[in-house]
Amino acid sequence: MKAFLAAVAAMVVITVAAPYTLDRIGHNAADAGSGPDVRLD
């Protein structure tokens, strides 16, 4: 039971921290969907 609760707690921490971390390193939908290599034809 302890392992299950630890896994759930880890998932919550990762779920909350991921958007902020990815935004800080510059990985977001706006950057991925724009640039010289993106064709909008």
C-alpha cells in the first residue's frame, strides 16, 4: 500500500510540475507550431 501511495504522490507532483517546467525550457505549442520549417499551405 505504501508503494501505491508513493506512486500516486509522484504522479501528482509530475502532473503539476510538468507544464511549468516545459514552459520554462521553451517547449510549448506556440513554439512547436511556428517557425521557418512549418508549412501552412
